[in-house]
Amino acid sequence: MKYLVRDKIFAIGDDYWIEDEQGRQAFLVDGKALRLRDTLELKDPQGRVLVTLRQKLLSLRDTMTLERDGEPLATIVKKKLSLLRNHYRVRLADGTELDVSGRILDREFAIEYDGELLAHVSRQWFRMRETYAVNVIRDDADPSLLISVAVCVIRMAEKEREGD
């Protein structure tokens, strides 16, 4: 299943619908204004919060955390010693690790578990420059988690680029 995401909409205080490939509203991204740290909520169409995305303050490296129902879901960090510049590790609360690598700023990257592709993020399916898709490959994968991971690593890569 592919999910359509428009890029420049993820400013704090902005809300945006992510659509499925049939054009139905699948997730609402709610940018929380007036917060001390960068916070977004991914909600279902009924308004229930599925995942909260937060920039972690006071960490040595840029880190984002994901929470579900107020409990830690995952921590995302840039991999230190990687030959690939855009390589991130996602450590889930249960100890599972996902690997994110590719051209993050170009919106061409993969999210994998133990070498198996879970989702592919790409602009190739769209003509609009500010649009990309998160193509969830496995039927048993959690689309809200994978979309949240994609949004986080893109934010982290953009912040790193701004710092260069």
C-alpha cells in the first residue's frame, strides 16, 4: 500500500492529511505549536493519536523518539560509523532494530528489518516535486510506524544539512 505525503507541510502548527493510493484520508499529521521541542502527532481519520514524534532535547547526536499511548515505541539516531552518509538506526522498544538507508534528502530510501524490505520511500511515482510516497511492502507491517520513521529521518537529515 502506498501513502502519499507532501513535503513542506510538516511545519510546527501545521496539519496535513496523508492519503492512501485510492486518495482516501489515511493519517492526519498534527504539528503541535508552542511546544519546547519539535513535536508531531500522527492520527487516524477519527482523530486518535497513533504515534507521537518528538525531537529529543539535550542529546549528543540528533535523536527523535516515537511514542504510542504515552509509552516509548522507538528511538531514531543517525548511524555513527557508516559508509553511507544517510544511514539511520531505529531501535524499537522491544529491542528490534530497523535500518534506514539511501538518499534521504532526495526521498529515495529503504526501511529494512534484518535485510528484508519493509517500506520504500520514493518520489518516482509522482510528478509533483514536493510529494513522495511511503510504499509499505509487507502486509503485516505497521504503516503508522513506517510513515513516522520516514518523516523523522527526513526531518533529521534536513536539520543536519541546515547545520552544515
